[in-house]
Amino acid sequence: MIRKIVIAVALIAFALALPACGSVEKPAVSTNDNGGNSGDQAKVIRIGYQKYGTMNFLRAQGVLEERLGKEGVKVEWTEFPGGPQLLEALNVGSIDIGHTGEAPPIFAQAAGAPLVYLAHEPPSPQGEAILVPQGSPIKSVADLKGKKVALNKGSNVHYLLVVLLEKAGLQYKDVETVFLPPADARVAFERGSVDAWVIWDPFLAAAQTATKGTILADGTGVVSNHEFYLASRSFVEKNPDLTAILLEELDKVDEWAKTNLKELTELLSAQLGIDVPSLELASGRREYGVQQISEKVIAEQQRIADTFEKLGLIPKPIQVKDAVLNNK
């Protein structure tokens, strides 16, 4: 599968980057200007990452730096508290490539961000959930009516909340949403300032471990919870070879992670400041392996986009396929 992704990225992006006159020029090794003013080669790839995911595995191992260093390319890593913040940085040109869940690229595309979907991880529906405090009188999603629910606006869990409420016979407006990034939401959750928290791993696992909170419902049977790899279109078009290398290394580290979860969690614990038991819990309920964007996945993303548009959460309708590399 990864060979198909690498070939597709390289061929499609290179074709898009060919001059209109038909002459063929060798693409630059990399760029860091997301569209560029000078056209000069730059020796850096700027990667945005969050506090969990295959990007973290790759960063922990250091193999990408070693491989690209031989080509004279430097890797710069920037951590973000969530996908919306990461894609805002991509939109303004602060990073070239990154990873998020399903909802953030919907909001970013609606805001005009020049992003493209590159690939994704397998579904991990148990990796996000609604959490309530230990001993909470809330026993079902239906009990959330009129309650305060914390979440990171525009993140994967935003859609999870919408579909779980609908499944329970409630509307989105039936709960009071409190938009907070994960760190602030954890404080509000522990203080009792909110009644529930919709959150993803590893924050979910860490809160379970530390607070003994109870999962009210997770994504099983209602969402896929894909982890997507996204980039600015101009970066991919100028750097198909560099993009292909990154995807190849991501797939390699995923294969390693499948059979080395103990070592993986120890590496991540030092990097992320999260205890090993929490990371073991999170790692055990996700799947691994870089996969090609399919029509099925595009359709799933379109359903999310259509739902958000109907709720007025995004300002206009969008076509997800417009942000897939081979549709331009």
C-alpha cells in the first residue's frame, strides 16, 4: 500500500508542477515558502505535530532527520495543542505538513486553507470518547441534555459529539458546548466546571488513568476517527520526492510500532510527558499503517462537511474532493 501512495504522490504532484510549455525541469529538493517568492532551494521541511500519533513515533526515533540529513535537508518540528491550531499554521505558511483528525481539515478547507489530503491511518474509533467524572449521575448520552460539555472547537471530537447526540435523540443545541483546548479542558473537568469532556487519546487515556473518569460513549459504530496527513498544495507540488520520503518513513515506523508497543510508549513518555500506563492504554486502541485516500474516505469526510454546514459550524458548503491531490 505505501508503495502505491509514494508513487501516486510523486507522479501526480510532479505532473502538476510541470511548466505549461511542456519543458521538464528538475523539482527543488524542498521549499519552505509555501508558494515561494524567490524560487531558491531551502534546506528545511517544517512539520506540525500533536501530542500523539505516528508523527510523534517518527520524531521520537529520529530516523527522518538521519535520512534527510544525507540530502542536506533539515527537519523542524512544531507541536500544537490540536488539529485546528495546526492547520491554521499551515494556512498562514508557518508549517508545510502535519497530521490531524477528521474534522479539522473540514473547517480549514471551508476557511480557504490551501491544504491537500495525502494519506491516512486506519480507523481507531475507540481513540475518542465522551468522558464524565467518576461517580457522575450522567449515565447515558441522553442525560447530557442541558449540561456543559467541553471540547476543542473544530477538532475530531466536535463531530463525535454531534453524531452521538443525534443517536441519543438530542440536537446539538440541547447541550451547552464549552470550547477549550485539551489542557484547559482537563482543568475544567477536574474542577467540575463542566459536566462532560469530549476528548481524544492520549488526553483521554491520561484523564482516565488520573481521574478514574468514565467513558460515556466512544466512537465505535458511529465514526472512523482517521488520522490524516495533510500538506499545503504548493509544498507537495514542489516537493513530491520529499513528501514521498516522509510517507515512506511514517509507514515504516507504523510497522515497527505494531510489534514494539512497550518500547514505543517509553519513547513517547519521555517526549510527551505522559505516563507509560496512559500511553499503553491509548496505543492499544488504535490501528497502524499509512493508507491511500480512497473514494470511501472522501465520502465519509463529505458527510462530516455536510453535517457541519447544516449546523452552521462552517460558513459555506465545500467539496472535500477538491482538497485531494489528484482532483486538481
